[in-house]
Amino acid sequence: MFLPAIWLPIGQRRPSPLTQATENRYNRSLGEIATYELESTMEHNLPHTISLLTRTPAALDALLRDLPETWTFQNEGEKTWSPFDVVGHLIHGERTDWMPRLRMVLQFGETQAFAPFDRWGHVRETQGKSLGQLLDEFARLRSENLSELRALGLRQEDLARRGRHPALGIVTLSELLATWAVHDLTHLHQVARVMAHQYRETVGPWNRYLGVLQCTGHSSPS
Amino acid sequence: MFLPAIWLPIGQRRPSPLTQATENRYNRSLGEIATYELESTMEHNLPHTISLLTRTPAALDALLRDLPETWTFQNEGEKTWSPFDVVGHLIHGERTDWMPRLRMVLQFGETQAFAPFDRWGHVRETQGKSLGQLLDEFARLRSENLSELRALGLRQEDLARRGRHPALGIVTLSELLATWAVHDLTHLHQVARVMAHQYRETVGPWNRYLGVLQCTGHSSPS
């Protein structure tokens, strides 16, 4: 169950003498998940978003580097992506999507639409490169982008600033930054699914128990 | 497109002077994905399975350690799991599922069914522990289990040995080992989805573009 965050203003947060961790477990044990969600997703927490964005390159590196190519170069069929392609796509996003769009919002607001994102732009990014090189490049670009983001010193009120997406219309900085993080997760989710696909017959009768093999939630880029 | 691996016997593999990497890219560029899949998923490659199993603890560690609890302690609603729960579940599998079942196959074959797996066994595993402790414990147990697996020196013909699953009936060692790896992926896939869920409103109109937010492929344990 998910309740819109806006229903409980900051001033109505329940004060608690417990640590966050203890409170989480307490709430969970009482089945008060919905209440807890209501409080914690109330407003976009930029440091939390940055924490996640910081970790994605290392997580993909730990998962993919030097893995046999059975896992990293195969996809789910025609016009689908391998984990190698996904890392290329993430690199392309670092170069052309997130920070360029953030700068557009700060500079032009709603008056100028973002450039459309090229969902096949990774083909250019990956040509002649190894997966190890791509993982290095993604880590470097992400680190540079997060340094730039931190240096901007965005305040909570800045997150409400508005820009214009070429297809979606008006969007906020908060939505852009949250999407950057969830975009990482959508591709981590995709990488796990693509790799699992390679063994969908190999697991035999267990295939019906493995959620990843039932997933049809194909990722679309932002 | 996925063709059953068995359709092309080993002897009919196309000899190739190219390195695997070059061949992969060549095949991909010609749209010969199906052919390549056909060849490479033909038989269970145990070293490839072990390569993946080796990496999961480090990948989850890189993603989750010291991340704000907004990401790691929240779930998708009642009776669903947080990333913290998932790591507990993976620990429980290391203790009671994979290697114990493998030993059962080697010792009893089809004559004795595996003990059913307790899908809420992680509640006991996680009590009073921090996520950091769970990540350490998962890494240690996985490492010990893979050492034991390597020490068994299983040959290709051993992978055809048969055991009895309490619900699925006859299964092979090959299927058990492949399932161990895909089970890691199903839970990585789940962790990405559960984390993304926390921002499903925060991303605003982008939610329709983010595949992970459309996923309904809930994981079931083995």
C-alpha cells in the first residue's frame, strides 16, 4: 500500500525518542508499514537520492566485471539489451541526460524543452570498448556529475523548480533527480532479468518459482 | 527468442577462429542472437554458475551497505520484504537450501526428498542484527559454500544426477545449481524493485517510463 506523501505535512510528523532503525523494526513488527511510508516519503530527500546514485557504479562493477560473457554479452532477443549495452546506456545518460537537463531547468526553467534522449545512443558509447572500460567510464562520469550536483548546493525549495520535458511536459527538479535514481534501479532490475534469462531452461522445473523469470516489466529509458 | 538448448548437439558447434568477445559482437551486429544463444546455453557450465554466485555478496554489499534506511528497511507493503529481509533470506538459503540439497542428491539420489524450504526462515536469521552484519554473514557463508562446492570436483556427468524436490519431484544437480544462481538474480531484481517502489510517486510523470515500476514479477523462494 502506498499513500501519497503529501497527505502529512512536515509539522505533523510524530516525534519519536527511538532511533530510526529501532523505530523501523518496531513499526514493521506492528504491521504499520503504511504509516511509516507516509512519513518517510513525504518529501524528496536529496542526500538519500545521492547516496543511491553514488553506489550504482560499484554495484554493477562488483556484479559484472570479469564475469563470463555468457552473462554479460547476451540479451533477451532481437532489439533487447545485454548488460554490456545497459552500462553503455547509463554512460550515455551521464553525458546527455541528467546533469544537462538539470542545468536546463536552472537556466531556462519551463521556457525551453530538454533535448530528447537517444535511447540507442549507447551504440556509439560502446564501440570498440570492453565491459571493463565501460564500467570505469561510468564510475568516472557518475562521480564527476555528483561532484557537480553537490557543488550546486541545491536547497529544498530549489527542488520545486520546473522544467519542460519534450514529451511529458512540465516536470520538477525533484522529479528529475528521483528519476535519475530510479533509472539506475530500473536498469539494475533489467540486468538481473537479462542474466537470469540465459538460464531460464537450465533451471528446469524451478522456473515457476523464480520471480525474475516471470517479469515482463521491460525497461524504457527516460 | 529462445530455443531449447538441446536442439544443437555439442558436435555440431560451429568452429570459430574468433575470440569469444569478438564473435559475440559480430553475432550481435548481424542479429544472430538466437543462434548464439542456441550454442551457448546448450549445457550447464558450472564455472560460469560459480562465477555469478561468487559475485552476488559483493554486489549487494556495494549497493546496500550504509545506505539510508529509507532504501534498505522499507518494503512494498504488508507481507512483502525489504532489502534487509532479502539479505536475511539469502543467508537462510546458504544455511538450509543449496548445499544441504546438493549433499542430499549426492548421498540419497531420488530416494529421499529435500526438506521443504522455510520462506520465513529469515525472520530468525535477522533478529537483532544490523544490515552490515547480515552482509558480512552472507559473504562468509557463500564463500564457505563455494569452497565446499569446488572441493567436490563435480564433473559434467555428475550434473545429471537426480534428487527429489518435495513439491517439484525429480530434479537434477544441474537444475539445482542453476537455480541457486538465478535465485540470486531474482532477489537482486526484487531489491531493485523494492527500492524503486519508495520513489514511485517522487518521480512524477516519469513513472510510466520506468520499467521497474511496472514490474509485477514478485519473487518466490525455491
